[in-house]
Amino acid sequence: MVAMRENTAERPAPESFDDYRAYLRAMISFLKTTRPQFSYRYFSRMAGFSSPNFLKLVAEGKRNMSTRSITKFARGLGLDAQEAEAFETLVLLSQAQTDEERNRHYQRLRRHARRHTSAARLEEAQYRVYSLWYTLPIRELLLHPDFVEDPVWIGRRLSPEVKPAEVRQALGLLEEVGLAVRDEQGRLRPSTTRISTGPKVQSLAVRNFHRSMLDLASNALETTPRDQRDITALTLTLTQRQFDLVRSRIAQFRRELLDLVDEDQKAEAVEPEPREVFQVGFQVFPITAPVAAAAPAPQPGLVSLVPPASADN
């Protein structure tokens, strides 16, 4: 989310943060500047905590905050009803255990926003770019030689098909965050802009994107002919050193693919070759648990089914 300086003279708004500890630090700085009587001891007395430094310890990450203490914190900080509700949502967002919870609390936090600044609107748009699977593929379609800025045409070019209203929304988001710009003839073209939001919200949005793409990859096994897809896997036993090396090689290969595409586009002949938008994915993740967390070993006499070392689907 939008980062606020902790020494700002403007009252911090909970909905401008994605980490309640960062909000607490900003609010402490603000209150110390605007209310000379404010102190950690004063806060504890107003909130009803026995520890005079509890606020400081929580803000610095040395103590955790329970959801039961949210009301006390709101009282000690002097939050009004709307601020208190937004603060509660921020705490729940920070402490959520699943992405489903995080997305729900994030959307609720955005509804609490009172200050619809350009920065806040941009951050919301950036989140939605990643959370809608078809936005970035539409950006790639802008490079298609036969591209037509027609929501119906664009929607039908995507697989699965996307409704015209959703296409219009995606095109608006691309322009809003600067991922697409209009040239001198008024045609939409991809820009070189990179987008970023607060680290937690960005990570959440990117996970939403990857989850959607993994669902599409699963569907492709049934809907896409084998000669038009490549979904492969290896089952390997790796040391930590080998795992780190695999990640490094994948990162290097991603860069090589980007360079390859860029070079071909620059050297493309007057008659462009047919193109389609592809999603290229790389997966490496553990499918066994450490010994301490693993289930009991099979008893003698039981059959253990072991998958093949590689699979090509």
C-alpha cells in the first residue's frame, strides 16, 4: 500500500497501510507531535493495559496484538468509530492465515477508505491488475498485428472467453497504472512501466494471479490439444544447494526468454508472423515434509506407491 512517513503532520489513516505495526508507528509519531501529553504510559492508562510500554513493544514487533485488544488500542489512540473499524480490518488483514481471508479483509479495508487520493486509486488499480487473470494477457494482445480495440474481439480472442465489460475494465486498468499508453495515432501500445504496491498487497495480488494461471493450466490439460501446449514435470530429490541452483537457473531462463522475444520483435520482417499469447510457467516446490513433520512411516507389509521420476502431460 501507500507508504506514509512516520513523522508526517497529517493524521495517518489505517486504510493507507497494509501492516498494522507500521500504522501504529506512524500514529505514535503523529500523536507525540500533536498531543504533548501523549506517551506510552498515557496510552496504557487510557487503553487499560497494565504494561506501560505495551504499545511500544507491539509497534516494534516484540509483542503480538490479539484481536481482543483491538478495542483497547482504538481507545488508547483516540480513534473515532470509522478509524477504529478500519484499524480492526487492518489488524485482521495483517494476521490472516489464508489468502482467502487476506483478500476479504483487503477489500473491506478499501471500502473503509475515506481519502480517495490519486495514490490510493493507483494502488487499488495495481492490485486489480494482478487479481484479474486476463488483464496482463490483454496487454500482450496489444502487440498482435491484427489487434482491434474492440472489447468483443478482445474477449473472444482470450481463452476462456472474457465478457466485453470485463475487457473494458481491464483496458482502463492498464492505462490507469501506465502499463499501456496511446501512441501519436491514438492506438494502445504496451509501455515499459513496472508496477508495484506495498509488499504485502503486491505479494497477495501476485499470488491471486498465479493461482488463476494454475487453474487455467489445469483446464488446458482437457481443453487444449497436446501439440499446442507443454505441461511437464520432474519429481526430484534435491539438497538445499541444488534447490537454490534450480531457482537460479529458472530465473536465468526467464531472462533469456524475455531477451529472445525482444530480439525477435526488433528484427521482425515487414510481414509479421502469426502470434498468440502464451503463459509460460515454471514450478518447483516441495511435495514432502521434513522428517519431524512427516506422517508415520508405513508399517512392514504395506505397499507404498512411488510416482515415476518424470511425467509429461
